[in-house]
Amino acid sequence: MPVNGVGVTAVAVAAARALESDRPGPLVVDPWASALVRASEVAVPFPERWPDDLDEVPAIDRSLLLGATYIGLRTRFIDDELRAGGLRQVAILGSGLDTRSWRLDWPAGTRVFELDSPDVVAFLTGTMDAVGAAPTADRRVVAADVTAPWASAIVRGGLSPAEPTHWVLEGLLPYLSAHDQAALLDDIVDLSGPGSRAVIERAPALTDTPETRERLRTFAAATGIPFDELLARTDPPDPAIVLAAAGWTVDEVSVADLERRYDRPLVADRTDSAPDQRGGFVAAVRR
């Protein structure tokens, strides 16, 4: 069952996990990532094997390897946050082709809720069943769009707002408008019992200025993405501020922090350290 639309992004992330799994000293080992990419029938540009000599890799492939390296850092960090949290109720929003329900060693009785569009969750379930993979948690699939009334859907699916939940927002916020990001964060606060945790990949800050509008018009003309859709992503809420205002204890983690923590440098221009930019992650606990 081929996937398309936002599912293509999920396939690219799976391809990056497959590449990370193949490199020496991998931060993440995902035995099913390659099978998901093949089953999707989507052509992704990532190399299938980690090269023996980076000096012989063309420049375009180096940029793809950089992208895979970032996905490796991001995935490992979130894995470690979930292990450290040890909560028995986990909700992955915009789950894509996430395989944590199979590849992590969950505490007994853990329920993992995966919420994404019907096509994406059906593809993931069908492919993992076909390769004979068995979940290591009580996997609960919620076929819903995070821009629709998803909160009621996940509660109907079995999530208990009275219990602590570990929320995962990985690679999701940048695809949502600023309004939808704010609504999503508000719903998470409302559904979180005491002791809940969250690990969130921030959306890069994009402020609405004349210069920004001109860049977005150029990008819209080149990509065909509507200008008004791009403009709706400017001035997104900062998850750290939203959660702190709701009484959560917040820890901000930069990409540079992860490079040092896992001894896995990224060779890139660190423009995300400029005052008007925001990236990295938020790890928070509801007191």
C-alpha cells in the first residue's frame, strides 16, 4: 500500500533510521525501518548503507547523511526520555512510521497510543504484521488528524487523563499552523494528569516581517505550497513558555547539547543560535 502526502516525510524519517542503524556505533537500531521504506514504494534519496569513507561521498549525499545523523540524534534523545520517564501511558502524536511500540523494551502494562491519519497508521500496522513483528507494549492505534478534534478520539481509544502520560511530539509542530500548534499544546495540558511528561521538538521560529513574507513568496512560487499556508506558520507558540505557564517544570535542550551528549557532531552552520531563531527540544514534567 503506497503512501503519499505527509506520509512521504514519514518514509524519509524511516529511511534515515535505517541508515543510522547501519553506521558504526549506531545511536538507534531499527530492524524494521528498511522494510517500511521498501513497502512504501516511495523513492527516498537517502543512501541505503553508511559509506566507509566520507571523503569519497558527493556533496549532495553528505547533506543527506547530515540529515540522517540529525534523525539519529533526535530519535535516541526521545528514546532516552521515554526510558527515563518510565510511565505506563505514552502518546505519540503524528506518529508516522514510528516503531517504538516494537523496538523499545517497555515496562509491563505500558499502553502506547499512536495517533496519525488513517492511511499512515493502516500502512504501518499492515507492514509490521506482514514482517511478523510483535509489539512490546499494548499498542493503541488512533486514526485521527491532530488539526481535528483528536483529544476526544484518543480518550475514546483508552487514554486516561487522570493518569500521567508521556507525550511525544517528534517532527510534528513544523507542519502545523501557529494556531494549530497552540491548540495542540492546550489539549495536551488539559489531558495530562499529575506527573505527566512531554518531549517536544520545537518548530523553528519564523516571525512575520516584510522580509519573511518576501522569502515565503519566493518559496511558494518555487514549491507550489500556498503562501497563506506558509504565512500561517509564522510566530508559533514556544512549548517551553506554554508548559511553564501551565505549571510544568521545563528543560530546554539544544541540538548542540545532543551533539555533545552523544558525541555525534553535526557539520552545519549554527544559525539556530541567533536570537530570532528557535529549535531543539523541550522536555517537561507536570508537577
